[in-house]
Amino acid sequence: MEPTPKINPEQHDILPLLAAQNRTLDWLNTDDGNPYSLPNTARRTYLNATSVVPLRYRTAVAQQPEIRQWINGLVGEAFAAQKKQPTPAAVVRSGPSLLILGSVGIGKTYQGYGALREMAITGAVAEWTVVTAADLYARLQPRFGVDSETEFERHAKAPVLFVDDLGAGGKLSEHTENVNFRLINYRYDHQLPTLITSNLLPKELGARMGDRVASRLVEMCHRINMTGDDKRRRAA
């Protein structure tokens, strides 16, 4: 295995993430020759994670304490599983999901990418798939030359999935309602960690997503209700 490059803190703005984990840059950039040591795994996982983080969110940091609790719970389960059945690295494979609710522009997506970045430097491997709900619906529309079922399984079976803006837009079509139920139901049944953001209010989940989806989300997810103003408008 090729040595993992050291992390440049100026390029990645990683110091706040390390501080949240009570770790230092020297720890992260330590190479003891073991490719599966915690620092080497953390660097490799972090660099892989940056490939799915958009440029706008490359310095995102999760400030919500509930997000850190969720991360610590998943990572703790991964290390506990590694002790029971020794493997080269701890891998996040199962556990509770996280639902972040709040109005448009409040910072839900920023918090989501902050969670992704922070989980990446814990030393546990987390293989993220990231998609907006609108893009997911578009990719799963039946069309010539595309196997939409394979595309669905890529998201449904992802070890850790981030779905941004679930339930956005107007009334659900039969297609989007079917996608929502199949995706959430699969991940509910297999206890796959899923990070979801939505503009819906808690009381709107059933009406907009359908009772079957809302019921599963309530059981499978820790929930964060964010409040405040539209930060995009305020910045403009």
C-alpha cells in the first residue's frame, strides 16, 4: 500500500475537526509504517472523503453537539465490532441514522458535510455516498441505456449515505414517492447509517413523505431541529 500523503492544514482547514476529537495535526500526520494504524487510516479516509465534498463545503465544521454524539456512537460501534472480530481497520457498517430538519438556507447541508469531514478523521473507515434527493430522482428515472435498478442499489446499499434535501419541491409524484419508500425502507431494514437533511417541519413529514416513510424515519433517526434565518440571504 502506497504511503498516505500528509495533510496540509491550510489547504484543508482541518484543525477545528481535530480539536473536536481532542487530537493534533502531529498525530494525524504520524506515519509509523503501519498502513492500518489510526493516523494512517484517518489520513487515507479523510482524503477519500474530500472527493465527495463540494468546493463550497470544503471547510465545513459541524457545530451541533448532537451531530458529534451521532458520530461518536457510530465510530464506537465500529471499533467495538473490530475487537470482536479483528480486522485491519474499524469500519462503519451499521447503526442509527441522523435527520436534520430546518428551513431553507439555515445551514443543514453545511452541518452534513461537517459531519462527513469529522467522521473521516476518527480512524474508522466510513465509505460515504452523497446525493441530493433531486439528483437521485433524476438518476432513477427509467431511460434508455441506463440500468436504474443498479443505480438504486448503489445508493440503497452504500455503507454510509448522505441524502440532501429529502422532500424538497412540490407534491411527490408516484416515482419520487416510490424512490423514497424503497430507499428508506432498505436502509431501515439493514440498519445502514444515513444522514438526511430536509426543509420539512416535523409535523409535515407524514403529509409530504407518506406515513410509511415518516414512521421509519422517526424510528431509525436521531433528529435535530435547526432554527434561525436564511444565511445565504443574510450574507448577500
